[in-house]
Amino acid sequence: MGVVLGMEIPVLYKFEAGYYWGIRYGEKLYEKHTGKRVEPLTMLYTYTGAFNDPARGKTATEAQLAQGACIVYNVAGATGLGIFEAVEEAAKKQG
């Protein structure tokens, strides 16, 4: 699981924490409803330092995908447009 964020500011720390704890909550719900043990997912996060730089968003996403992220969440405004480009290119490579 990945998240690409804009500048390091307090409100984005809350988004990061919310995403992390949302993942943990989802894991617990899955275990409760299926009875299957879940290996905790790793959360990757990158602060890009910008809200309007899609190239930084793409670079951050490519790095997260290379580390095994299967989902990347945008908390970076227009910088997140690079997420779509990186995911689209990765999907084409995988077929």
C-alpha cells in the first residue's frame, strides 16, 4: 500500500496516520469476517514537497511500485496526476 503526499504539513500527517490506521482496521475486519489471519500490510509513503508537480508524483509512485505497492493513494493535489501515469505505464508492462 502506498501513499503519495504533497508538502510535509500537519494536516497531511493526519492523512498519513488515517490511511495507516484505516489499513489496520480493514485487516482486523477481514480477519473477523473470514477467520483468516492477515499478514500486516506494509505502508509506503512519500512526501513530494509539492502540490503541483506531476513529475514528482510519478517518480514517487514508480519507487513505491518497485517496492511492491499494489495501491497508491493520492494526497498531493495535482502532483498526484503523476500517480496515474506511473500506474498506467506499470499496468501496460505487466499486461
